[in-house]
Amino acid sequence: MLNVVLVEPEIPQNCGNIARTCAATGSRLHLIRPLGFDISERAVRRAGLDYWHLVEVFEYENLDDLFVRHPEAERDLWLTTAKAPRSYMEASFTPDSWLFFGRETTGLPEAFRRARADRCIRLPMIPGARCLNLSNTVAVCVYEALRQTGFPGLQGAWAGAEDRASAGGTGPAEAGEG
């Protein structure tokens, strides 16, 4: 199961959109404090997040807390940053990958990125564009990871996705279907 990690997210609407992506894809959502919003049951109900019960949400005091509780995350992680030298399309995702996303205003901590520079990926953009909205970036990366792994457990995936993913295929266009 994919793991989406938001490090110190600040904007509640982004977290809500990301939670909906996690609900629709069966991905787990991991939140690293501090959070810029309240996710108590009362706050979630008041915000009308009727899909929140479909998401496995975990909270951590900091990144160290996450890695103590999930040492396996270190072995299969990908960090998204506008400063990465390579595209997200070059990542080799697995069904159990951990995708890390930083704060909306500052991104992932620099020391964290530098220590894992070979695992940093970005979304290609035109020169001068700073970055995409966090929830859009999460959706693009989650669906790329799912595409690479054959959309495990999801309805509506294109025919043969699992067979082509295991054979290294990339999708309908490659097979002349789209």
C-alpha cells in the first residue's frame, strides 16, 4: 500500500484534497507535526469531509518519530522537491513506496533532502514556474506510482495494467490502445 507523507502541512484544503486522493486510491496518509490545522473528529465533521473514514491517517511528532515507528520507510522512499535534478517519471515506485511532500511554503527540510539526494524527484515545469499546488503534486505522484505497479486493487484500471506493469509496460498508448 502506498504511503503519502506530508511534512508539516500548512493548508487544510490541501490536506483535505490529499486525503480524498488517499481515500480513492487506498493509500495511507502520514502527517508530520506541526500541522497548520485541526484534524480532530469534530473539525473533520465540521469541514464536511465525508470520506475521512476511508483514509488511514497516522500522526507523528517529527520525521524521526516516523522513522522509529516505520524503519521500512527509509528503504523505499521518494522525496518530491522542485530542487530535484530528476523527474518523477525516472523513479521506480513499488506498491509500498513512501512518498514525501514538504510544507507548502518551504518544502522538505534541506538536511533531509541532502541526506537522500538520490531519492529526490520533481515534476517537470517551464522555466520560472516555482511549483504546482501540493495536492496536485501528490495526485500526480500517487497515480504515477499506481500506474507503474498496475493499479493494485483499483477499479477502472485499463485492461491488462497488471500484466504490462509486471512486464515493464507503460500504459495504453504503448499497446496502441489510446
